[in-house]
Amino acid sequence: MSGEDSTAGPGPLQVSSGFLLVQTTTDSRAEAVELARAAVEQRLAACAQVIGPVASTYWWEGAVEREEEWLLTLKLPARGYPALADFLALSHSYDEPEIVATPIVAGSAGYLGWIEEETRQP
């Protein structure tokens, strides 16, 4: 979040299982950036970050593959996971994209409130 007062502390800690960090990978920065833009624009996620390149090693069709990929992470309320997962599955170029969610077990109350607010449908 930009525009915050850098002298202010993180605020009270909120323990919550109501928020998720969802990740996927793509084979290009352009695709990761476009998925990020569209997910945030559609309010499926409050924030998206593209990280990379990362070196991925994985099994695919009976062989070990090594590829350069881009990691996309998205933050959202847990209730929004089905819609985001559907969006990623339909929009992603991979046959079987990685779509995994990790609970955000704690965070600043202000930041978690911001995630909530920014994913409200108009």
C-alpha cells in the first residue's frame, strides 16, 4: 500500500484465517503481469505481485522439467478463493496451472482491513 506514514507502526496484530495468499507460476513475465492486472481490476484480489524469474524443477508427463518461470502471488479474503481459482484456471496458458492457497494466519489489522475493502464488489 502506498501513501502510508512510514513513521507509523504496523498497528495491532490480527490473528485471522479469513485471508489467503494464492500463488501461480507462468512461463512469461507478460502473462504474470496481465493475470495480476486483471485479477486486481476485477477485485478478485486486493494486491498482486510478480516475482522472478524463478528456477522451477518439476515432473511433467513422465520427465523432470527445468524451466524459468514467473511467480504471481495474490492476497484476498478466503471467501473469494473459488472465483479467483476459476479466473486463473480459465485465463492461464498452462494446461494444468499451479493454483495453491496458503492461509494468512496473522497480519496487521489495517492491512487485512485494506484487503477486505479492496475486494468488495462495487
